[in-house]
Amino acid sequence: MATKTKSPNFSAEEKPAMKERAEEIKREKRGASEAEDAKAVLAKIAAMPDADRRLAERFHEIVLATAPELRARLWYGMPAYYNKDGKNVCFFQDAAKFKARYATFGFNEAARLDDGNFWPTSFALLELTPDDEKRIAAIVRQAVS
């Protein structure tokens, strides 16, 4: 007799992220414009708690100034930045999203960060100093090179 396997339980934080992603896919299928995507990203950033919002606003500015070829859109409810091929290069995950103690600046496979057999794909962010901003810009520049 076959036994049923339970589907994995998703956390209270994961469920809304999946719903957000479903809405994002619907927006993509209906052909949302870059302007609509950018507006959705700015609205998501504006809705973040103050500490996350300040980091996300600055991160958004740095990414778009460093790599103007990237476009902003939401990805699982997070600000993400994609290339001309529609592939996500990097993203910002606010700390509040998954009740973490730090925000995350991460990369997807389209980022060109390969360094031998081992390299970082995400970084924790607590605050941004001018030196941190320069480092983020350099990493983004490498990711799109």
C-alpha cells in the first residue's frame, strides 16, 4: 500500500513570498513595463521598516548608478536587478522579510563573480559606510562585467 508523503511546511514568512512571486510572474506574463517594475520596487522599498528602507534605498541607488544596464523588478517580493537577458544578477533582502538580524545583498547565477571553486554569493548588511558603498559598487561592476 502506497503511503502519502506530506508536502513540506512553509514558514509564515515563506508563504507570502511565494504569493508575491506568483503575482510577479503574472505581471511578467502580461508584459509589465520597466517603469511599472521600477515603481513596484520603489513601493516595496518605501514599505520596509526604517532601517531596512534606508539600506535598500541606498543599495538601489548604488546598483543602478554602477550598472545602468540593469533593470529593477521584484523577485519573491525583494528588489532585484536583472540583465538584458532577463536574468537576475543581484537582489536586496530586507532583514524584516525573514526576521533576520541583518539585510542581505545577494547574487544569482547570472552574476560573473566566479573565483576558482569557491566565492561568496551573498553579504550581510547592517549599515552602509562610504567604504561599504565603494565595495558594493566594485562587486556589482564585477558581476556585470
